[in-house]
Amino acid sequence: MVDFYTSEKHGPFTLIDVGDLPLEDGGVLPRCQLAVATYGELNTEKDNAILVPTWYSGTSGIIQQVLIGDGRALDPRRYFIIVVNQIGSGLSTSPHNAANELAGPAFPHVRIGDDVCAQHRLVTETYGINRLALMVGASMGAQQTYEWAVRYPDMIARAGIIAGTARNSELDFQLAQTLIDAITSDPGYLDGAYTSATDVSAGLARHARLWTVLGWSDEFFREGRHKAMGFASMEAFIDGFMVPYFSPMDPNNLLNQIWKWQRGDVSRHTNGDLAAALGRIRAKTFVMPLARDAVFPPADCAAEQAMIPSSELRVLDSIDGHLGLFGTDPAMLAQLDANLIELLARSES
């Protein structure tokens, strides 16, 4: 279980201690460590930094594979790209690697806002950066980007919001709850006191099957996209791709992330007034939902974009659904790169 969360699996990263982190729901996460991967060099003016947080179950390794590269929008030859693994990801401080008194099911509830406060320390204290040229996040990374843009509006020049919302919907809350139930209903889960992820293999397999339904679109199934990915049948795709993706992950890590995903909501800064919260955003913002995303539907993203000053809606066309974030559709990634290149070219004034 623990061997999965290594640099051999996810690429090089550095653990950076951002100190004791007070939590929104009470208590303190002592000596919070963020697993950080950087690409490129910070220039003398410190105005070429891009911050990228991770999404649910993802780490800096998949972010690098999908979003970063020479000639891409996030080009390390031009920018200093900071990829920060969210708390609970398995690489940063998480249930499976926490100190004894906070390990496993004793790990505290963490909010999106807690991640962002920790990242703010990282950006300002570790790197001495006062303003980000761009922050870009997808799915749970989009939730973190919204939180940054509302909480620290003067620190972000540009924001790329991909396949995520500023306030989680009730429907999405319930979708996420089915993912929780898939894991916790496994008798081997033992209220989080299992010995190994293999003890919860049936629950993790159900979780993977649910993601197959939620994460890909109906057209993905109709068009047989799994065959283009090398799987002769849907069952072979589930057993050979979806289940192996999730099966080595620590269940408590996943549950910690889902809990905060469910409660992502920037309107808590403005007494529940979402328009007022989004009205705080000063970054030039591109909201980029995935066209056939059932997890964060384009209509939800568009409704929020309409409340954001200096923003545009750029729907990314793909039949792969939410899990197109895995980089399965090169044409969608080309659209995303084109949008981010255009956004980066926009003047800050």
C-alpha cells in the first residue's frame, strides 16, 4: 500500500514542511508537508510562476504527463511551474503517512480552504512569490483555483478553471457519496482500521466501476473508445484499466479527498452569496468545462462563469467525459493548450 506513494510511481517530488496548519473544521495539522514537483526556473523578477494543484486521486506525476512539456502552454522553458499535491493525496501529508495519533481514520477533516492556506505559505514563504502569472486546476484542482482566486484575489493574474466548480452542487455531493459508500461498505474496511488496501479490494473495485459510469460519457461507450485505448471489451477495460488504477490507493486517502470535494464552496466567504464571492475575482479567467462531463456539467460551470468579472467560457469538446483529464483525447488537449496560451498572452491590466 505505502509503496504506491513513491517517486518511482509518481515522478520526483520534494517534501516541504509549511508548519502547523490550523484547520477550518477545528484542530491543527502539525508539521504539514506538501509534496511539490517543480519544472523550469523562477526568473529574477519572480513573475513567471504557474501554480497547478492536483485533482482527486491524481498526483504531480499525471499533471506533468497531461499538462506540462516543451512547446505546450505550460512550457518549463518559459515558466516556473509548481505542481502541489493536495493534502490527502498520498504524497503530501495524508491519512496513510500521518503521525500515529493522526494516522488512518483518525486523520482530521481537511477543507479546500486548508489546502489553499498551506499552498499560500508555500508560494510566499518558500519561493518568495507575491503574484502568480497563472493558476490552473482541473476538477478538485479547479475547486482549489477558485478558492485561491476568491481568497487571494490580488495574487493571481490569470486563472484557468478546468472541469470544476466554485460551489459543489447537491447532485455532485450525492454522486461523490456513492463513491464513499462503495469503499466503506466493504467489510474489510473496518471503519478505516484495515491493514492494507488489499483488505478493501472489493470496495475499491466497486469504486472503480462507479467511476467508469460517472467519469466517461455515454458517447465514449457508444463509440467504443475503450477499444482505441487497447481493450477489446468494456469488462476488459474495467478490469485492466479502471480497477488497477484505483486498487493500490489507500482508501482513507481517497475518502479524505472526497469529503473535501463534496464541501467545496467559495460562497462561505460571503455568507452563502455565490455571486458576491465570485465577484471578488480579479484574475483574467477562462472557465473550461468538458463538453460531456457528468461530474461537473458544463451548465453548472457556465452559470458560475457568468458571475465572474473578466471571464470567458471556453467549452472543451471531447466525448471522453470527465476522465478525459487523463489525457485520452489529444484533440481536447490541443484545445486546452490553445486556450491557456491565449490566456497567458492576455495583459494583466
